[in-house]
Amino acid sequence: MSANVDVNHRPNPDQVLVDIADYVCNHPITSEAALDTARYCLMDTLGCGLLALRFPECTKHLGPIVPSTVVPHGARVPGTQLCLDPVKAAWDIGAIIRWLDYNDTWLAAEWGHPSDNLGGILATADWLSRTRVAEGKAPLTMAEVLVAMVKAHEIQGVLALENSFNRVGLDHVVLVKVASTAVVTHMLGGTRDQVIDAVSQAWVDGQSLRTYRHAPNAGSRKSWAAGDATSRAVRLALITMSGEMGYPGVLSAPKWGFYDVLFKGNQFARHQGYGSYVMENVLFKIAYPAEFHAQTGVECAMKLHGEVKGRLDEIDRIELTTHESAIRIISKVGALNNPADRDHCLQYMVALPLIFGRLVAEDYEDDVAADPRIDGLRDKMVVQEDKRYSREYLEADKRSIANAIQIFFKDGSHTAKVEVEYPVGHRRRREEGIPLLVEKFQHNLATRFPAKRVNDILALCQDGPRLADTPVHAFMDLLVI
């Protein structure tokens, strides 16, 4: 046989696909901690989406592809009157969730935001629930949404533990697409084999570059990329459920597979099984709408505000001590061109609270950024790595996200070095963080709904058993303006 002829023996599915399908189809979620955290994650994620509706650059993307399209039993987009097909609804929900960079975070070899998957999960569940009721069948309940959230978090987060997609130039939303595809296919009634096929489609699909997240090209696509990914997942799940075939060697195929084409020939590493670890340990952005590697830095700056606000002109230099990932992702010098550029700049996010004693979503807009004091402080910042911070960022029993700030004045005096290793959204600060998360949710609800509706939604979400029993479409109706 010629050496140039391919041997056309179709392989067994790659083990990565099999493991994901077995987990999604067969693994019960029994962890009360995970399900309870998922409930708080639902609240926080929806609140982030509602807050984003205040920004026209976000809302310009929302609505049907063809204006005035009516979709029978369509999915609702929270905080709007839109009723869309599940693919576009997933896009819209995913986009508003991510727009302000304020939803949950997972930091490992690959970082990301597992609640991005809620776009596909919620749109699909709402559409299915309404369709079932129209057919005289039982609707889906919010309990099923919470389980799907735990599983999507777990798939994305466990694959991220040891596999860095950013180091080969790929964006983390590839994991949103994979996780959403798996759980949505199962929600649609897919079998184990269909989940395998659908997930293979997600890997073979071609993946987003990180171009839009990094200087000098940072831009607003980073705010809708996850919506695009979770929406694509719904589309791939529906294609698979129509009977479309999968690609069992999508990862491992020599020359043509994901590993050889996009991962420098390396296979994925995974030494931890799928369970509920990620949801239990997920990080919430409670205090500040800031890229997560900067959260503790912002907290340090807030602690220093009172001491330095009257001495800004006297500052000689500002030493920022941080971890390697922060330096690689969000440390920037030079002009910042748009809000998406600013909310991924460590120095900008530290300067704002030093000057104003706050950091809110509006602080990334052009009118605030025009204040010359911001760039004046940025120019005085020196960023350096603490090897311990970098090491403990990756240690499973710590997962710290540490930053420290010390300010030196022209007269030779200086502040104390202020250090924060764990942000308020970390599992180590859950007791402190959850009441603040609920307060954040209540505030975000109030940007869109009258007081009685705010109270009704808040009461339902805080009652775990009642929320779990609530039909998805009834829950979503509460979020229609």
C-alpha cells in the first residue's frame, strides 16, 4: 500500500468526548453546596445582564436578526420584551451577561467565566418549557437549570485547570462553546452518543483568537464573544439532534485534529474527574466591575484612597506587586482606546479608586477617562511580580489572586504596603461575600424593575426549594419588562 494513502478506519471517539458525555448524561449532582452556589450564581449573572442594559453599545446588538420576527414559544431575554428563537436568545443573554465584565470567574491555566454558559442554558430551557406547555406536557423547572449550570461550570473549569488555550493564542470562549454544547444537547433529549457527536462539532468548529482581548487591539468583541460561543453551542446541539453526524477523532486525528492544528501537538491534560468542584469554588465579582486579576488590586487602592486623595500631586511612584497572569493579561502602558481597553488595564483600574474612591461600570466610559489625573497616575506605576503570588494562584487549596500596592511620595515618605490575597468573591470569603452579592443583585434588579417586582424576584431567588420547583417559563416571565 502506498505511504501516501490514508487508511480510512473510523476511530473510536476521543476519550475527552466520552468523558464529557458520560458526565453530562450519567452523573447526578448531589452537592448541596454546589446547587446553593448555583442559585447565587444565577442571581448574580442575571443581575449583571440587567445592569448592562443601561449601555447602548450593548443593547444595539439585541433582538431578532430580521426585525419584527415573531417566534412561537420563543425564549425571553431578561430585562427586555424580546421573544426570540433559542439561538439568538442565547446570543443576547450571553452578551448582556458578559458585557460589563462583572459575572463570575474561574482562574487556572486557562481563565474564563463559566456563567457565560447560562446564555445557552436559559434560552434553551425557556424555549423547551414553553413548547412543552403548548403541547400539554410538563415544563422544565429551574432545578434542571441549576444542575445544567453546575455541569457546564464543571466541564469548562476542569478543562481549564491544566490546559492553557491563551498560550496558543486561542480565546477561552472555546470552553464555553464546548460546555454549553454538552449540556444543551442533553437538555434537548440527546443520548450519550449524540452528546459525543455534538461536542465533537464544537471542537471542530474553529475557534476565536484572543486578538480582541489584548493591546493594541482590545475591543468590544470581548464583551459579546461568550454570547456568540454559547449561541453557537445551541445551534450545534440542534444540528446534532436533527441527525447530523459527529467526528470522533476531532482532537487526536494526525495533521487534521485539534491537537495538531491548534494545540501545538499536545494532548489535553486532566488529572481531576468531573464532579461539582468548579461551582463550589467559583469566584464572584461582587465589589467591582473589573477583570478578576485586578480585583484585589482595586481593593488595595480603595484602602489607600483616604490616605492619598489629597496628595496625588506629591506621588513619586506607585509599586504594584502582582502575579504573572495579571502581568500577562492586563498590565498596559500607553493610550487606552475604548471602555473594553480600559477594563482590561490593571493600572487604570487601580488609578480610579485612588483618585475617586470608587470603581463602577461608568468609570470606563470616555468622559471619566478624559480626566488627566488617571494617566498621570498610570505613568507613575511600576508593576512587578511576586513569585509566591504566581505560585499560589495555581495551587488547588489556595487559588489566590493577590495584589499589593505601596505608594512613595516625593518627600521620601511612603504608605504602608497594602496587600490583599483573596477577593471578596473567593470561597474563603463566602460568608462575607454572599450578603454583598444579594445586595448587588437587588441593586441591579432595581435598574430595570419597579420595587414590587424587585421584591418578588428577590424573594423567589432566596427561597431555594421554591425556586427549584418553579417552571422555567414562569421564572423568565418575571424578568420581562
